[in-house]
Amino acid sequence: MERQGLASMTDEAQLRWMALGDTTRKPPVVMLHGGPGLPDYLGDVAPMVADLAPVYRYDQRGTGRSPWRGHHSFARHVDDLAELLDAWDVPKAVLIGHSYGATLASRFCLTHPDRVAGMLLMCGPFVGDWRTGDRAERGRRMSAAQQERLRALEETPDRTEEQEVELLTLAWFTDHADPERGWHWAAQGARRRRPVNWDMNGELGKEGRADPLDEHLVELRARLPARAELLGGADDPRPVSALESLALRLDLPLTRIEGAGHEPWLEQPDVVRAHLRRFVQAAVGA
């Protein structure tokens, strides 16, 4: 049974969290969703390992059921996770971060290495000039008409609900290896993962460009827990070569999941489940 609660941060923001499994067992797993600016979407991933360790998730501030308005920074998001661990009475946790969540996990590890029992970075973080390859591959996966429509929607102020859904569907369907199923998943996500906090997305994106994780990799490598790995979809439009570069610089193993894109649990659920279970068992000693 899933438990839910609200945790108050030191700046009075309230974050909604969810827990699945026996929360008396330590260390737990904390799953960090991506975006930035989306609510949590890892509800289908948590049950894959919740019998091995309790799994916590939460809506990052300003998203989902954690309403909040104000300036976003990596430091504040790192503090949020530390304060959540305190609220849960969790000294150390196994972090599984997806996409931006992998960036957040990495920055948390830089600041609080003593609180990270293990870390699985899934489909991120990406280093170097990965955006050029990402744009080119997305362009290859879209028709000219789709590209033109996406540009028009991005330039439309005050989009209607249907326009926002259309924009997100067009932006996300190329995340998947299979374009037909990808369109279905993107359309579902466009209605469920809402509203998108575009201010949060822009502010953290700007900070990431000004202070890229690339510049902290030597320090991160020194602070990694004993159990740390990378996992990526071989058909993610974000070039897998960027993850390969990160794996070399951090001296971490990288597993590529064939036939899967940016959300590999959708296209290859059995493979992802087996990998997560092996990793969590090793990290928690289950």
C-alpha cells in the first residue's frame, strides 16, 4: 500500500511525497523524477523494487501536488531532498534519478556524499555538446510538417489546453525508439504530467548552462558511493555517446538497453526491472 504525506521545508514550502513498501527498512530507495518542471511520473517504476526496499518519490517544488512560486536553484532542490530525508528519518538513501533527476542526484551527491548509499543515474545526466546530436536526431524522427507545427506552437503565447497537449506530444514522441507507440505514450504524458512549470524549467536550464555539471566531475567521482552505475536507452535521441563520455570520466559501468529510448521502462519493462532489482539488491544488501 502506498503512503502519502506533506513535508514542510525551512522556507515553508510543502512537498507532497509518496512511499511504497515497508518504510521501517533502511536504507530506502528515493526515485527522482525528471523535467525540470514536471510532476513525478515514476509511479510505474517504484513497484519494480518496492519489495526489496521501501521506495520514496515526491513532486519537486512547484510541480504536481507541491504548489509553490519563487526562484528555483539547484541548491534549493538539493536542500529539499536533504530536508525530505530528515522528515522521513532516513540517514542515507539509494538514489535513482531519471533524466533531470539524474542531474539532481549528482548534485546532491556532491553536497551530501555521506547520505548516498548508492546511486543509479538513468538516462542522464548528459555532458558535453549533447544538444547538437539531440536536435539532429529529433529532426530525423519528425516530418517537416511536425517540425513546423512544433515551432509554431512554441512561439504561441497563452496556449490553450489543447495547444499545450499538442506541443508536448510533438516534443516528447521522439523520446521513444518506436514512433507509433511513442506518440501514444507522449499523448498520455501530455495530459497527465501537467501543468508544466516552464519558469522552473527555464531557471534551472539557465543555471545548468552557467554552471555545468561537466565542471564538477572530478569532485563527483571522488564522492561517489561504492555502488554507482549509469543506465541508458540505446535509442534515446540524446546521444548515448554523451553517457559513454560520462561513464569514462566517472569510471562507472554503463548499461545500454537496446530497443528503448528515454523512458526505457515503457519499451523494455522486463529488462529494466531486472536491472533495477539487481542494482537495488546490491546497494541495500537485500
